[in-house]
Amino acid sequence: MHVGFLTFAKIAKILVVSQKVSFIVELYTAWYIDHLRCYELCRNDTLDISIVDPQNLNDYTPLSLYTIQGKHYVSAKAFLLNMLFRGILAPEDIRRLQIESLPETLDAFINILKRELNLDAMLIVQYEDPTFGNELCNLTRLTDLPEERATLRIFQKHLPVPSNEPVPLNEDQLSDSTLDTASLPSTSSGESTPRRVQVLPDPFVIPKFPTDVELRLKRGNDSYFRDGSLLEVPRSMSSDILEGLAEALFAIKTHPTHGECAIVAKALVDKFPCLKEAGSTCGWYAWK
């Protein structure tokens, strides 16, 4: 058996300081060549190298401050240049997409999706959240995305094409609280223009879902009112519910705010308390 002091290094942290990449290295010594897991921590050190291609580091996230040899440093986490996405537009249309660097805003990210996927409609984007067992959640912040790769569910909402014919509205939409008076047809000109609902009703009227979903929700509510148990919602059912809510919401508001999305989520859980989010203070945040 060979006895020796083999030196191994583990990169503990990667820093970006003054246009240099610095590695905080943990140096280990192996006592036996066949026992590579028998390490002894002997010291920490730094190794500076110049950035060969600055584009390989496109972002960093400050985490904490610490001191090395009297100098203060900010711990940073370097992101990979490329991020891989699996975009689901329909069960028969699933695409692979690689984005070189994430933009700073959600709107810019959606514009990239439109360009790369050749889409011209308004998009609602959901992602599989590993925190909830890869259940779908609406994407409201880019920082919520998993690192390196993510699966997206993309819904396209096509805006109605303006015409000279009035758009028929149901009785609920004809209430004063849900009409934008600036879009009402002018009686003096004699010309009809489409009426567009602009104010979201509160409480929001939850639409009808597919029959099987409605049946499961009814049974879930029965169990909830009987013993307080919550309904386990599979991914397919969650998608049907979120898609139905999105269609109903976009029929009223083309650009809903986060607060209006919260109104819709609250109305859903108020009608179907079996859908409450366990451990949540409000119970409906996951449906927002």
C-alpha cells in the first residue's frame, strides 16, 4: 500500500473582483491513495486568474461579506451563460429553447419567448416549481425560476380584432362597475364601437371548468366541509383551472395587475376552499 500526502482542492466560492475571477479554495490532503475520502483540511487560499472571455460571466448575486488577509470581499454566485427551457405550448407542441442570458425584467423575458418561439399573441407563462413538487405556478418574477433549466407552460391569448360590429356582452358585464365609459359607443355619431370591460369585478366570478374538474372540486368541497381535508390537485387539473381563470381574466382585462390576479386567486379559494394552500397565511398565493 502506498502511503503519501496527495493534495486535493475543492472550490468553495467563486468571486468576481476587479475584472478577475477569484477562487476560494479548500485544500485537502489524502493520507492514503486508496482512501481518497480521508481528507484533512489544512488551509484556505485564493487563486486569481484573468477572465478570458468576460461574456462567460453575465451576472452575479451578492450573498455575504467576509474578510481575507484584511481585505473585505463580497461572496458572489456566478450564473451559467446559457439557460435551457422546455416550452410546452400544447400537448403536441413541446419545444426546446436555449437563452444565452436572462434579462432583468419579466416583460423582456416574455418578448424573448415571443421572438424565439415565433409567437405574436399575449402570453401567460407558468413554470414547474420544485418547491411544490413541480406543480405549475404563474411566473411573476424571474428569480423564481430554477437554476440552469426549467419547464415552462405557455398559454397564448389572442386579442380580438376590432370591427365595426358591437361586441355582445352578458348581463354581468353590463353592470356599471365593469364598464369603461370611454369605450362605450357614441349615440350621437350613430356608429357602434366595441365595448371593452376594463374594471375587474370584486368578487371575481369564477368560470365553469371542464365537467371532470367541476366534479372533483365538488367532492373536494364536500370533504373540506366534512373534516377540513384539502384536495390533492394533480398537474393536469391545475392546468385546467389556471387556463380557465386566465381566459376569464383576459376577457375582462388585457393587462391585469398583480393585485387583480390576487383578486382572482382569492375568489377561486373562496368558492372552492378545498383548494387552499396548506401552510399559507392567505391560502391562495399558489393560485395567483
